[in-house]
Amino acid sequence: MSRLVAIDPGRSKCGLILADLRQDVVLSGLVLEADAVLDALHDWAEDQPLAQILIGDGTGCSSHQASLRQLATVRVIPERGTTLRARQRYWDLWPPHGWRKLLPDGLRLPPDQLDAVAALVMLEDTMERRLHWPGPKPNFDVRTWPAP
């Protein structure tokens, strides 16, 4: 098992990441409109097959499961509390700069959508390992697919 996808599902938007577990690295992370998720996963699977898709058990989970099974094995995982933990993980990955450094952790809110980071937290919890997210912080605005 090498390339794995984790999805934080929702009715209108979803966070998803593509990770390589051999290298413990996030290859891509996106926040997409819910109806664009399958197209993005098809594109990711073109390069190499996906070993598994992890999907959070919250809102929107059941509406995505059947369509995801055509790409890989689907595993439903708990997502309780991941949004709050995603706030801290966001700052671990991309430390605050400027005035945000001065705020206490509890008052520091990330300036972006956290759905992709919540997907990362779910994957890390399930696989019991931390992943590296190289490069600059991606754009986490909600998008359609293909991304412009």
C-alpha cells in the first residue's frame, strides 16, 4: 500500500489529500466542491492506482461511498474532533508569522479552509504516523475540478 487518499466529506465541500505512505509525505491536498471529488480522484489514479480511500464517517459519507468503490477499497474512519485538531496541525505545518505569532493558540484561527488538513489528521490517526507536507502552503479555497 503506497498511494492513499483521505477524504473529509461534506454536503457542499470536501477536503482530500493524496499521500505516499512509503515516504510518509502528502503529495497533494485540496478542498473541492463535493461533486468534483470523483473527477479529482480519477485524475490522481491515472498516474498510479490508489491503494485505499479513507473517508470520514460524518456528514456526506454515505453519498460518496458507492462511487468511490470503483477506484479503490473504501474504509470508513472516525472523524470526531478532527476539525479542532486540524487547527493545531495547520499551525504545525505552516507556523504563524507576523501578528498571528502573538496570539495564544486557542485564539489563533487559520486563514484557510481546514477540510484538507482535517483529512490529513484522520489519515494520521488511522495510520498512527505523522506525514510531512513539503513545499509552500497550498491554496485551500473551495474549488471545482480541474483546478484553474
